[in-house]
Amino acid sequence: MRFPRLVAGLTLASALVLSACGSSEKTVDQQPTSTEGALIGVTMPTRASERWIRDGDNVKKALEDKGYKVDLQYAENDIPTQANQIENQITKGARALIVASIDAKSLSSQLQAAADAKIPVISYDRLLLDSPNVDYYASFDNFKVGVQQATSLLTGLKVLNPDGSPGTAKGPLNVELFAGSPDDNNSSYFYDGAMSVLEKYIGDGTLVVKSGQKDFKTMAILRWDPATAQRRMEDLLTSTYGSARVDGVLSPYDGISIGILSALKSGGYGTAGQPYPIVTGQDAEVASVKSIVADEQYSTIFKDIRELAKAAADMADAVVQGKDPKVNNTEDYDNGEKVVPAILLQPVIVEKSNYVKELVDTGYYTADQLK
């Protein structure tokens, strides 16, 4: 796979159209010729998620440690706000942009403005879609995340043993499936990865999706919203279950898991006579790790965002210096216009038996934070 080399001399055009919404032209100051003190623009989706706060802080620190100035912005899940933030970073003379988008398809005009100004763009965790102006992608192996979520669901249900061998449970076991936000490209990777594992067990009757809701659009939770997930789980309990028991729930994200567990608690689960179903998650957020320790949520997928921040900062540093950053995948991440070269990190399943090893011993959290 060939992909374009970035030129060493990164100079902004003197004027550019900042928005399709009618912003006037603005003049951009000449960029510095050295990297010391150069500006990197970083945009994150929201502060509503603990995960994105940590991402932003980690990326900012990693870049500042390399001598860069950082303009870190949060858009609070408002697409026009994020578009304006990126436009302002271009105007300020950013030498590179690191973008974790709210909507993967909504920033085409801003990405074109960056390209016109010869500003490289690194897509952070969520792949920017339908634009040729995305230079690199830093994320985790998102298909594997879905595989791990499905595997932990099967392990929790005792359909599989931890070593992957057949477990003691033969089914039928009632499960419900949730998917991530439809405007986040990662959601389809999580879904495809999970279904690549679960389809076999649904097909042979070991797992039964009692609601019949198995397609992505029906399962998807817009903006990963916990309240939306809670309402959907409440509706499933009311419309489908009656006296039947939910044995497991595939959840793609910890915030969604918390919403699901709230609905289940209201529905009578979480007692000695009716314990919670096996519920998965992702991101190892504090509330969900505490929930795992309390035998509520069963598992989460840990993605060490300290390492992701470092990888993105290394990419930005390389492109500002006119070098090719390190990548390990040049085939799988097609954004609709091009295959974007990517650096993919590896996720880890975390549940009660290994949370100390993976999260405390590695310094990701302190023991006190998880009490």
C-alpha cells in the first residue's frame, strides 16, 4: 500500500475559506520554521466522558514534553462547535491537528482547509470518514475489541472457559445486544468483531436474542448515551421478558453498561435471588471498575490511552519534522476516500480476577481510586 509522503516544509496559505457555513476569509500568520514551541491543535469530543478527559490531558502532556504548544479543545458533543474549534486552530497556525471527532463525516470542509494549508491531520481513535485529507490514524485494534467483548460475555456465561475451551453451560441462554454510536466508525468494528464470535452460538441455539434485535441500526446507541441505553434496556425488559430472565448483555462501552445496569436494577436484578446478568463494557472507567469489583458489571476492555496519547504525539512530532511516522497497518482502515495508514495498539480484557494486575499495578489507577 502506498501513501503520500508529507513534505518537510509545512507553510500555511495566507488565506483560506474556513467554513461552508459562510465564515469570512482570515489571514494566517507565518508558521515558525523550527518545531520548538510550534502549535499542535487537539480536539476531543466531550468532557462528559471520563475517558476523553484523560485522553486530552495525556495527549497534551505528551506533546508538551516534546516542546510543543498545545491548543486542547472539547466540543461537548456539539458538531458545529468542533468544526469552529478546528477552524480556529488552523487560523492560529497549527502545524498539525489531532482530531477525535464527534461525527466522523461532519468535518470535510475543515479537513480540506487543513489540507489547503498543508497541515497534516491525525485521526485520533475515531477514524474520520469520506475525506482524502486524513493523513494518519492512531487507535486500538477495534475489531479485536469486539472479539474480546464477545469472548468475555461467553466466558462470564460459562459457555467458554478462560482458556477458550468449551465451558459447562449449554444454553439456551437469553442475551441482548447493544452497539455504539452510528456516527462513530469504531462502532461498526466493535459490532463486526463481536458478531464474528457470537453468530456461531446464536446459530446453534446456545444464545437466544429473545427480542430478535440483532442488526446494528436497532442496537446502536447515539452518542454512546447512557440514558438512551437505559431506556432501551427498560423497553426490552417490559416488551420481551416478563418472567423470563436476561442472562447476558453485550455492551460496547462502560457508560452504556452503567445505563443497562440501572435498568436491570429497576427491573429487580441485583439481588441474591436474581443476580445481574453478565454485562460487558469498554474503557475501564472508574465507575465501571468499581462495579466489576462489586460483582455488578462483569468485564470491560482496557485500552491504555496513555500509550495511545504517546503514539499520537509521536505521529504529530514526526509529521511536523517532515518524517514518516511509525505505522503497523496500511490495509484495513478505508475511510471511503483512501486507506489511512494506522498505528493500532492492543486492548486487554479486564474482569474482577485481573483488574489489580492490569489497572493498579501498571499505575493506570491507584488502589484508592477504585475503592
